[in-house]
Amino acid sequence: MKRTLGNGLNQKALFLDRDGVVNVNHGYVHTKEAFQFIEGIFELCRAATAKGYRIFIVTNQSGIARGYYSQKDFSALSRWLEHRLWLHGIAIDHTYHCPHHPQQQSKYGITCTCRKPKPGMLFRAQRDFGINLKRSIMVGDSLSDIQCATRAGLQHAILYGPAPHPWWPALAKAGGKPYYRASHLRAIIPLL
């Protein structure tokens, strides 16, 4: 589902990688039976909505290029996911995905501008919805997500995943790097 309510470039956005942030990354997740929400995702999204953020999923889906599942499979799962979030009071403005992988021999085996770490999906959201990227945040589980956010000039990039040390705080600057590390999605809420 795609909401279009932009007002200039004042809209701020919360960009979420899908596998590893919204759901547990079991590897090429493409069915609802394999989909498992990550603890804290509902609270993070509700808090973002309350603070005026629009929410987008931006996800590399090379499983399409690899032939593991189809565009139709991906679209069906995306509709199911957006509906499940809606049932929890969360509206996803749009799900952007990159089906490409340059090393695959298929119609999707191309070099593109949308595969993260390239920022093409973020720029599309900017054009489609009037998003102010300098006021926006991205949460990802890989350095390619962080590089994508940095290249697009986002306000904050957050690398989500297990704490590197037991004493590591739930949210902290990543040792002099231009991004944060978060070991729990709820810990991100104060950055909104």
C-alpha cells in the first residue's frame, strides 16, 4: 500500500531494512510461514509514527535474481507484512525492494542503482513522498545499510544486532564511527 501525503520536503522518514530488522533473517525469507517479527519492532514503529515519521521498508531481495522466489511471491509477502503491521496500528507507506544481483545470470542480473549500499531506494522515497533525507533515520543490520544511509545524507544510521560485548549499552555510538549500534529496537526510540 502506498500513501501519498507529502508536503514539500518536510516529511521525515524511518527507513527499515526488512530481513534482520523487521523479521528474523532465516535466509531468503519469502513465505509468511517463515516470517518471525523481531521483538521491539512494533514499539519502534508506533513511536516513530507518533513523532511524525513516515515508515518505509527498503530491502535487497537478491533471492529474486537467484530464482529462489518470484516478484509475485515477494509482493504477496509484502502485502501480508503490511497488513500484519496495520493490525498492530502501524502504517507502512511503501516497501521498496531491489531484486537485482550483478553476478546472477537472469533478467535481474544487472548492476543497478537500487541495491544497497547504493542509495537508490532512499532517493525514490524522497521523490515519491517528499522525504527530507537530512531529517530521516535508517535502521539496518549490515554495513551496506549504514553505507546506504550515509550516502543519502540521513540524520542517523543505526546498525542493529547483538551487542559486541556484554557490557555494551543498548544504544551507543559505534566507536568513533558515524553511526550508532543498537542491540534492541526499543533502544532506538530516544533518537526519534
